[in-house]
Amino acid sequence: MTTPFFFVFRSQADATFGKPVYGEEKWAHRYGRAELGPKCFYETIKCPEYVAHMRSGKRLTDLQVILSSDNIGDLVWSWSNDCIITERVRQLLQAQDFRGYITRPVEVIKIKKKAKTIMTELPSLWELVVTGSGGVIHEASGVRLKYTCDKCGLRRYSNPTQDGILVDNNQWDGTDFFRVEPYGYILVSERVKEFISHNNLVNCALFDSTKFTFAKSFL
Ligand SMILES: [Zn+2]
């Protein structure tokens, strides 16, 4: 078996994270981010022992957004990095057998700036919800579990000592869309990377996960 390659899938081809293998930096300026609407509610996780462990958990509602303009790419990202896709992309994805995601409807409540002179109907938007898991980042990253609260499940990890979102293949569930603890970055398989570049999907970026320069943000 060959070692699989993975890619960090994110909103911007931001050079601070290294050289992207896909995506253009100008897209971030061309396509603004979506704001969350007032009806996005999140679960609150309360610890029976420690008040400081209180945090927000899963979103309980479908995503509700305010778009910055009606000029949208194949993907739209919210300020909290929710990944939104157009109906066209959803159909393209459905024609594949990728695993590790579901789609949920997105409600657009407002468009701040309408640039298009001819009123065309906005495509339906969907949230791409990542469900796959790569377990915890590979121990070669230097990240170690430092603390677990047995009352509420809160876990604390040490910071990475080297770059790269390193996947431990023994913990990866084999999905095409997944995350590794304790980070929020979306990781995708090589097949998804081929799919994105083959379809020239606009307004997203891919980075080689092993070269993703994120560790300095913890210094
Ligand atoms: Zn706790």
C-alpha cells in the first residue's frame, strides 16, 4: 500500500501557510466572506465541576448567512470558516463516491451588495459538513494530550513543535473529508484534490498537509 497524501482545504491561498498547490490569492478579495445570521444557535457545553470549561459545541440549527455580495464563487466561506457550496458543486460531488461529508441547507437572509444589473436568481447554497475523522494529529508533530476533564470531556493539548498537519494513518477512518484533533482544518484526500482542480472550483485553496506552515501561529 502506498502512503496516502492529504491536503489542507481552506478558504484562501494565503501564503503564510506555505505555497498552495491550488487556488489564487486574488479570490479572497473578489469573493467576500459570509456573516452568520442571528438564528445560528450553538450548543453550550457546561462542565459540572469547572466554570472555565464552558464552551460552545455543535451548531443546533442550519446555517443562516448574510452574503457580502451576489458575486459568489463555487464556494463561499463564512467568517467562522463554515464551508458553503453551490448547488452545482453539490451535484458534482454527488456524482462522486467521496466519503466523510454531508450537506445541509443554507438560508441566505440578505445580500449586502448587489452588483449584478440583471437580476438572476441566486443558486441554492449548501453547507459542506465534514464528518470524517483522522483521530489526533500524528505524534511526530510534537502535539501531546496534556489534560482531559473526566466531567465534561474537555481536552487540552501541547502546541506543535513542527509544521504540517500530520495524519496518523492508523487513526484515519479512510474518509475523503476529515479533520484531525485538536485542529479545525479540513483535510481532503488526493482524489478530492484531483476533483477540485479538474473542475476548477473557484474560491478555495489546497495546501500539501505535510508542508502546511501553521506551527508558528502557536509561538
Ligand atoms: Zn470539565
